[in-house]
Amino acid sequence: MPAPAPLLEVKAVCQNYRKGSGEEGHLVLDHVSMNLSSGEIVGLLGRSGCGKSSLLRIVAGLVAPSDGEVIYQGKQLTGAAEGVAMVFQSFALFPWLSVLKNVELGLEALNVPEIEARKRALKAIDLIGLDGFESAYPKELSGGMRQRVGFARALVVNPNILLMDEPFSALDVLTAETLRTDLLDLWVEGRMPIKSILMVTHNIEEAVLMCDRIIILSSNPGRIAAEIKVNLQHPRNRLDPQFRQLVDTIYARMTQRAEPAKPQQKDGAFPGLGLGMSLPRVSTNTFSGFLEAVAAPPFNGRADLPHIADELTMEIDELFPVAETLQLLRFAEIEEGDIKLTDDGKRFAEMDTDQRKKLFGEHLVQYVPLAARIRTVLDERPTHRASAVRFREELEDYMSEEYADVTLRSVTNWGRFGELFAYDETAEMFSLEDPN
Amino acid sequence: MNLKFPEIPVIHRQSLPNIWDAIALALIIGLFVAIAHGAHGVNAPLKALDATPINLDYTFLPYYAMRTTLRMFAALFFSFVFTFTYATLAAKSRRAEMVMIPILDVLQSVPVLGFLSFTVTFFLNLFPGSVLGAECAAVFAIFTSQAWNMAFSFYQSLSTVPKDLDEVARGFRLSAWQKFWRLETPYAMPSLVWNTMMSMSGGWFFIVASEAITVGETTVKLPGIGSYIAVAIDEKNVQAIIYASLMMLIVILLYDQLLFRPVVAWAAKFRVELSAGQTVERSWVLNMFQRTRWIKIAFSPVGWLARQFARPRLQFLPAKAPTLTTSPAVSRMFDYLFFAALAVITGYSIWQIYLFVSQSLNMSDVWETFSVTLLTMIRVVVLIFLATAFWVPVGVWIGLRPHIAEKVQPVAQFLAAYPANILFPIFVIVILKFSLNPDIWLSLLIIFGTQWYIVFNVIAGASAFPNDLKEAAANFRIHGWSWWKNVMLPGVFPYYFTGALTASGGSWNAAIVAEYVKWGDDKVVAHGIGAYIAQATEAGNYPKIVLGVAMMSLFVILFNRLFWRPLFGLAERKLRLN
């Protein structure tokens, strides 16, 4: 039997950041192709900067791709698609409209007569468990209740496809879990009018709990790194060994280096090489705390990533940058979803602050080319001063303005901690001497 | 569109009208009567004005106040129309934005009072022989004092609509019309209401100056408080001046309590902050209307009509596919054409101004205006400085004591709204009596009405100063100058700048009426660009007016760009506490 035609197809979609000047910049999505069929929940999993939210907005028709196309109902998408409704991470409720009016809003755009709109809105409110709150304003509601309004507003227009942009990540753990279960119940029992759900998440467990298919995106540029089918029956149990196994696999897959074959190229976790390496913003306190945690029992220098994420209540968006920066600095190594401290990493965990600063500075100069570069320029100049602008411009040759900014800020802070150089924020100047 | 009759809200058992209904009804009917009474006579022939000269009997004052207020609201109406069209166009079209926003910025700094003579002549010619022309001129003068900052705030709101709400609107495919009423206007509401309030304060100042106008040989005195004062000045009637200032006090109090408090309290619901607000705006009038039963039901068709107005998918332009963008090359070519056209128009206007001014004026006139403008600038700077030195410590002292601030704050806001030019004659009497130096003592008038902006902003800043920082300062025993320098001044500076910027702008405008004041036949004149423009207006010397206003505008713009803006940016960057 031939497979039914997919609801929606994404064909070789590329997306560029546009620079201020209008020219094409840094690539965010690189030839991404995927499709969405009836009756499935698909998860887009990736860390921040992998373009998953951009992809979702392209699918919604809110943003046009630089290249490639989205086929929906047999036609190329050229604008906000009818029958595609979105739920937002920030809820995106209109503060001046009551719950009922917020839900009715989408119907108004469809020119549904007022009386029918009221009827449908009340039904959706009832379905999503909001009855009694119809006349409340968003600011009177808790986060969980607000997101329920977000769901009701999306469902009331009877969409074919429900798009969800990290819908639970602004909620506390308990509320998020309740909402997920409620949504899954409605889905499994077929009580929602929707045919398919596409959700963006950076929470691995959430993806395994909810999705039938998980698409893992790599970062910078966003490419499809893997596609994993989840064949577990609903309701799924987080403690089920199969569930755990899947979570571990995904962790390993997401921390795998892009090109494991080349032995010298150990910096592969970050996009770009040498000076052009795009680095995440991580505080030096987090480095210290993380190294201490891995060095201490029960991990004793080697930790399973899902396990330590759970222990330290870190999302992968926080965990991966820390782990990978430590790997870059040769304080740790990541393999098969585990993190292992190097000898220097272990020594660091036992040192006092002054020693840590010294060791950190040494590693920074040695393994982070930008830090070495700043230090060399400062050493060579007779004034021992250099403007930050020149380094930022140099970085912008390799990456978008936004990434260049984050990278330079990170290295500045790390350099200050490692006492490699001083930095004057108002003058945007690096220098060797510290203020007296 | 569904045109069924609106559903009447179900009337529950509490259906009897209550006391609030009675009060509200009285207010509403009173309003209608007042409008009907006040509007009568707007269309009369110009000669009728001479037949019924301004009567200084105080029993006429309520009627004059009514006329003045109506003019005010007429101007406000046009300001809203202007705001919704001009600002929307600027926000939606990139090319329009490039020209319209700088124009708005300049208009904001131009002392429009100086152009009064031009607009009066224009409108009198537009409706020859009818009072309507003079009315239009007065309304237009007020309009020019209100519209710019309202449009500016609306434009700023439109360009900062939260991204996620915009995506919801686009995702649901709301038409541009629906999006405007459902998202953009509500989002802009709180700041628009605040700016409208500020505009009204400026408007009162202008109305007093614009009702009684003498341009060359034409003298028009529209019935209103402004003309009443003008006549009182001509007749040296101190008592009438006092009556007029008391009347103004009552008018401003009424419009504040009956109109703006309720609107501000109502607009609070449009604030995009999902946590419940810290400061709750209250208004007894709004509360009262929300507690009425019958009045509320009677007004429900109005609410229904408003909803129908915002509902339809009106589409004035064909819906453009948002994904389709013209190629950069074509777009850039249009840009070049656009800029070329702009350059030609600008060059032509400068040439025209030059021709007009150079007919009767030469370089020595330019030099003269330059030097008198410099004098006025020194005046403004010195007075802002004095007001700062006095009011910042006082404002901080008040702001740190919540129960005092609570009482003083409304008074300061009220004083800022009060048109200080009503009180100018009283100063003049004093100056004449003691033969004081007008160059020094008239200067006080410049800051007289505008210093309150500094006061209430500093009070607001000190009240908002974080308690933990206050406690930390006390805990580390930070006293004296160190406390001011390191703790309090940086904390209130962003607020202070907002106030000082407004005060500075207002002071330039005030200079036009403050440097040249009359009392009967006596004139008190200070050296300055304000006096220069006022005298040129009286003499009907148009080239001199143009030159004076142009020079003053240039100074104001440079003053703002080179002094206030950088300072303001600094305060925003370094001293914001959140």
C-alpha cells in the first residue's frame, strides 16, 4: 500500500541571517528537508542556535526561507498558512483581552459570526480545562493556566497542524508535566481536531515522552543530524529501561563530534576553527561548580550526562555549552554521552581561587585562539591597549554579528577571570594593566 | 458582516438603577448641555465678535472657559487623527519613515508659537469674514503643541510591538485593519495616553496665547479665557486676572479628575506586563461608571459598535504575500530615486526661504538674531540649572517620604499642566513697581511653568529608588556628599533627565511669551529671541518672524542633539536600575 501523501513537506530549506546592510550573512539552516504526516507528533530537538525555532516559523509561513520551499496541501506556502496554529514559549497572550476574547481572536480573523465564535471558544476553553476563567485577564492567571489559554486559542480554529515552540519550557517542572500529560491524553483519545503536531524542544526527555519521531538538528548551521523513531506505547513511563536507553542514545548522539575521524581537530564541538570558533556564554563560576560536582562523589570524575543534568537540574541548553567548553579547554572529555575529567580538570577542582585563575588562564591562552590572539596583540603593542572593535570585526568575518558579540563577551570574561588582560567596558578597550 | 442587534447583557436581579447611575447620568447630560452651549457661535460672522466684546464680568468666565475647553478638545481630536495616520504610515513604510520621523523630530523642537501669525493669516483667508477662520487658527495652534509627541509615541509603540504577539496576529492571518485595532493600538495605548496628558498641558499654555491675536493690523479676540486675560491686561484689571487664574484652576482640576484620571486608570489594562502592576492607578470616576448598572447597559451598544468597527477584515491594500520581497537591486534603485527627489525638494525649499528672507533682511539681521538667541539660550540654561539645584534636593527629600510624596505628586503634576502665562501680568506689575531689570526678572517666567516637570520626575525617581539600595547605603553608613554622589543622584538621574528635557523644550516656547510682556500700555521687554519674534509679530514683519523662528529652531535642535540626547543616552545606558 502506498504511503499517504504527507500533510506538509519541507524541501531543502535554507535560511540566512540578514546582516544590517542587507547582504546575506551567516547560514542558520542548511538544506533541511523533512515531512509531517497525519497522526504523528514530531519533535525538533537541538540546542540553542540550531535554527529549530526558525524552522518552525518557516513551516508556519511567518518567515520566508532564503532558499527551498514548504509544500502544504499540495501548494507552496507563501504566507501564514491557514489550518496551522502555533503555541508560543512566551504564551503570547494579549494582556488587554480576557481569556474568552483571546481565544476568539483567531476566529475573528476567519470572519466567523460572533455567536458561533462564542460557542466554539467556550467549547475549546472547556476542552482545555479552563472553564471558570473565561472572563479573567492573562495577568490574573498562573503560567500553566496562561499556556492553557495558548492551547485553547490554537485549537479553536480547528487547525490541521499544531506547532509548538518550546511550549512547556517557561513553566515549572510540575506544571509542565501536568500540561504535557493533559495534552497527550487529549491527543491519544482523539479529542482534539488536529491531525499532526510539530514541536520544538531542547528537552530530551520531553521529546522522548511525547514524540513519535524525533529530528535532531546540529548547530551552526542547522542540519538534520539524525532522525529517531520512538515506538513506545502511550502513556510512556520515564523509568522504563527502554525509555532511559533512548534518552542515553540521544545524549550520545547530540554530543558526538561532527567529524570524529580527524584526531588533531579536537575542537570539533564548536562550529568554526581557530579564531573563527563561535563560543557560548558560560560563567566561570559555572565551570568551577560543574568541575567540582563531577569530581565529587557519586561521580568521582566521570558522569553520565543525563544523570548529572538531572542532579544539577540543568537543561541541555545549559549543560552542553558547559561540558563542551570544558572539553575545549582540556579540563574534560566527552564520550558516548559521558563526561570525564582530565588530570588538569581534577587538579582544578581541588585548587583555591588564585591557583584556579592561573591554571584557567594558561589553558585559555593555549586552547582558545581568540584569547591567545588578544593577549599577543596586547603584548606586542607598546601601549598595551587594543580596541575591542577590531577583534569583533575580525570575528564577524566568520560568524553573524550576534554570535561574534557572544563569543567576544565570553572570551573577555574568561580572560578577565584568568587574568590574561583587563577590559574597560565604556571605552571598549582591552589592556594589560589592571586599574589601580 | 453579521448585523444582528447586539445582545443585551442579561439583566440580573440587581437591575434597579443605583446611586452611581444617578451621578453618572447627571454628568453625562451636563456634558451634552455644555457642548451644545459652547459650540453655539463658532460659525458666526467675524463682525459679531466686535459686536460682543469680551466682558470682564466674572459671571461670563464659565462660558469663556467652556469655549476654551471645546477648542482644546477639537484640537485633541485632530491630534488623534494625525497620530493614527502619520505615525502609522511612518511605521509601515520604510521610505516614508526615513523622511517622516526626522520631520516629526524637528517639528517637536520648533517653537510653533512663533508661527502663529502665519497660521492665523492662512485660516482667516480660508474662511473670509467668519469666526470659523480664527477658531481654526486657534485650534491649529493647539494642535501643533499636541500632535508631535503623540505621533512620536505612537510610532515608537508601533515599531516595538512584541514579536510573539505580532506572530500570533500574523499566524491567525488578521487583516491589517484587524491587527491595527486588536494589537497595535491597544499596545500603544498606555504611552499614548501619557503623552496626550503631557500634550494637554502644553495645549493650555498655547490656547491662552492664541485666542487673542494681533498680527499687524488684524486683531481677533475669540471668546475664551485667553481673550479674557488679554482684555484684562489691556484694561489693567488685576481682579479679572485673578478670577481668570482661579477659573483655569477649576477647569484643569475638572478635566484632570473627570477625564484623564479615568482614562489613565483604564489604559493600565493595556500594559504588556504579565505580573500584576505595582502601582495601581485609581480614579473615582472610572470606578463610579464601572459600578453603574443602567448606564452601563445603556452604553453597551456603543461597545458593540466599537467591536463591529474593529472586526471586519477591511483591506485597503491588496494583501501582499509576506514572503515575496523585491530584489535588493531594484529596491536600492528606488531608494536612489527617492533620495534624489528628496534632495531636490529640500534644496528648493531652502532657496525659497532664502529668497523670502533676503528680500528685506541682510547679514546683520542674521547676526542680530544669532546673538539674541544666544542670550535666550543662556537664560534657559541658567534657569534649568537653578531649578535643578533647587528642586532635585527638594524632590528627593519628598520622594523618599512616601506619605508626603503621595500628596505632593498630584500637585506638582497639576502645576505642570497649569498655563503659567496666565500669571505673567502679576509678575509684570511687580517688575514695574520695583523697576527691576527685565533681562533678569523676566527670565524667571521662562522656567515658571516648566520647572514642575523636573519636580515630579525627581519625586517619581526618588520614590522608585530600590529599598535594598537605600538599606545598603544606610548599613554601610554612607552619608553626606558621598550619599548624594554615589547613591541618590545616579538613581534619580534617568528620571531627572526626562523631566529636564521636557522642561527645556517648554522653556524655549515660553520664551516667546515671557520675554515680551505687556500691562496696559506698559511694556516690559528682555533681550532675547522670544522678544524679537513677539515684536516682529506685532509689527507684522514676516521675514523677521521667519528668520527668528528658523534661528530659534536651529538652536533648539542643536541644543537637543548635542546636549540632551547624549546625556540622556548616557543615563539610559549606565544608570538604569533595571
